[in-house]
Amino acid sequence: MLPGGLISGGGGRGGGLCLLRWLGLRLWSRRGTLVFALLWFGSWLFLNGLVLVHRSILSDYCTDDKSKRILQRLCLEFGEGSVTGDMCEDLCVLGLVEYKRCLYYENGKKVIEARWRGNPVILKSKLENFSSYEPLGILEYQDTAEDLSPLDVVFYATMEVRNSLGLAEEDDDEEGGGGGGSNSSLARLWGKKLKNRDKSYSRAELASLWSLLQQEEYTFLRVLQDLSTHVAKVLGSCGHFYAVEYLSAGHAWDQNIFSLEDVAVSGLPGPGRTGAGAGARGRWTTREMVHRIALSFLDMVWHFDNDFSHKLHLCDIKPENFAIRKDLTVVAIDVDMAFFEPKMRDILDQNCSSDEDCNFFDCSSRCNLNKRRCSPRRRNSNLQVICEKIFRPWFSPTLLGAKAGLPLQVELQRAVQECSETEGGGEDKEDDGGGGGEADKGGGIHQRLLNILTRLLQEGAASGEGGESWQGKGHVHTALNF
């Protein structure tokens, strides 16, 4: 019985083991099914995520093939007589515009590096397709369009410029509206460019001009073309694309912000420079070049604050938005976020619950908690932001090393610190012109920085040209004259 019982018990135990194995298999199967389902669902999400990324990001990726197709489409429109411009023939017929690479493409904005007649240029357009721009309504009427005189074109263009720059019609009659500048009417200045024309504009010229006027950056650069050396020069256009001078932009990762190697070796004697001064630029040290660039930044700030009919605000100050010419002149190359005082006030004048609600990129104002409204007057300044984002890294003790303890360097560091922490005027100094109190308060620190940098150049520059100024050359925009 005992052996039999053992056998019998073993059999029952074996059956129990089989049952457990069966249940375990079923449980594993369910778990496996669940794991498989989770893996499948995860893969589905991953693949759909890739599709979404491709559509939202990769579709805007800067590719050479797409860039070339966009230019080919532009040339097709030129061949059909829909668009024109002073660089169209070179681009589409003579092959004198050589495509190099795509630099930027987002939400239709296209930036392309090219060479035009052997010189590097940047091609830009806010939208990739000519058809994406609003047409000039009067062009829909054949007879009326052909009868437009140059003065008619001046009228329509001036209205568009006013709208783009945020300048009211009454600004035309002001003398030095807010900044005390002599150019009382930027829009009227534009009109003088257009009306120097003996014959009427063609439909293609009007359509091309209208597409360009809808691009705020182009309008800004063209209006300031002959008034400032601190903005990129417009060299030509074809349809809705325009070419600006090629300049190497700054980089946040470079301790000097700008690449100074090319500048250092470009110190060839210029016109009228002979003797000891000739070739002096080639002997500039890195620190001397930085000091000269800093002086050009100060010149640009003063120029934008005081030399136009309204103060010009830069609301996106970062190294990538500036470049330098070989004479070390600082140039604003991306002015999508540059606004004259009237438009700046419109932007800042909004509802708020705290000061944080009154920040528009690098431009900010204060929130009036009683009115729950942001002050339309900017509380910081171009100089303050440049001191914070440009000068502080340049003149920090870490980069200066052993020279950081020199008296002038210490004085410069303190001035930069004070500049970056001093607001550009208080809200209690509201004014109609836009900046009198700010200019008074910022003028002192601006002059201190100017004096310190000039003394540093006088001490360290082998050429002794520390007070050299930067003078731009006149620019002539050919053919369509726009």
C-alpha cells in the first residue's frame, strides 16, 4: 500500500505540476499578448511621432534640392514676365548667380548663400513663393495699372512703408519727432527714391515691388540704406527675393563673438593711408579689435537712439543677429525684431497682471497693477541689453586673465556691470516723443564706456589710431531703384 500510495501521490503531484505549468503557460501567454500589444502600440506611437516630426520639422528642413527648386520656380516666373528685378537676368539667364547653400528655412522664410558676379551675397525672402504675397489690387485692372505714373507708385509705396514701419501719416510733418533726428520722414525719403523715374513702371515691376514691400526687413533695410552704416546693404532683387551683402555673423560659443582671423589678416593699406598708418590693422591684437568693435556697438546704439525721427528699438539682441565688416563696423543683419518708437509702444501697450507679462523678447516695460495695463514706454534700453549680452562676456575677468586687475580693465568691468543693471529711464518719466528721460539717464554710462574704451585703445594700440571712426560708402541700388 505504501509503495502504491507513493505512486498514487506522485501521480497526483505530477498532475498538479502539469496543471500549474498549463496555468503558467496561459498566464505567460496573456502576459506575452499584453507585452506584444504594448510594443505594437509603442511602435505605432513612435512611427506616428516620426511622421509628425517629418511634417512639422523636417518639411521645413533647409535642403539644397528644395532651395534650388524655389529659385527655378522664380526663374520660370521671370521667363513668363510675372516678376522682374535687377538681378533676375544674372540669376536666370546669364548664370552669374551661383548657388552655394541653404542657411535657414522656417515657416516659409528662406535664406540662401550665393555668389553674385563672384561676390558672396545672401538671398532672402519672407515667403518662399511669389504667389504667397498679397497682390497690388490696382493691378487687377489692366488699363489702370498701365496708366500708373511714378508719382502714383510713390503714393502707394509710401503708404505701405508707413504701415510696415508703424509710422503715422502725421510723422511726415514732424521735425525730429522723438529722437531729434534730421530725417523727419523716412517714408518720404523712400518716395524720393522711387520718383526718380522718367517712365511708368511695368506690371512685373509693380508686382515685384509690392512683394518686397510686404517684407518688413526689406523695407527697413531699404529705407535706412543711405542713412546708416550699421545695417546690411541691399544689393539687388529678383521678384520677391532680395540680395544683401554677405557678412559673417556672430556666434555665442565664440568667446570673441566674431571670427577675427579674417579681419586680422586683411589689414591692407586703404585709400589715403600711407606711412606708419599703412597696414596698422594687420598689427591689431585680438583685444584691440574687441575694443574697436565695442566702440562700434556704442556708435550704433547712439545712432539708433538719436539720429532718426523716432528711436529705433532692437528687441532681439544676440550675437547671431550682428556681424562686422572688415573695418570692424558692427552691422545689424537680422532686423525682424527692430521697431521704431510708435510701433514699439503699440506692441508694449497690452493687458497684464505682472511685469513678466510686459516682456517682449529683449524689450520690456512695467505693469501698472491699478490699470492692469503695460506701460507703452520701454523701461530698458538697447545699450543695457548690449551691455548684458555682449559686453559682459567680452570683458569678464575670466577671459581677461592677468589683465583683469589692470586699473582701466577694472573700471571697464564696473561700468559694464552698472550699464547692464541700470534701467533706461523710469516709468514716471512718460513723454510723447519717446525717450528724452532715457537718453539723459543712459548718456552718462554711454559716455563713460566710450571714454574707457578709447583710453584702452590709446594705451594698447600700436598704431595709435584709437579714435578712428567708421565711415560707410554711399550705396547705389541699380535698375528698378527699389
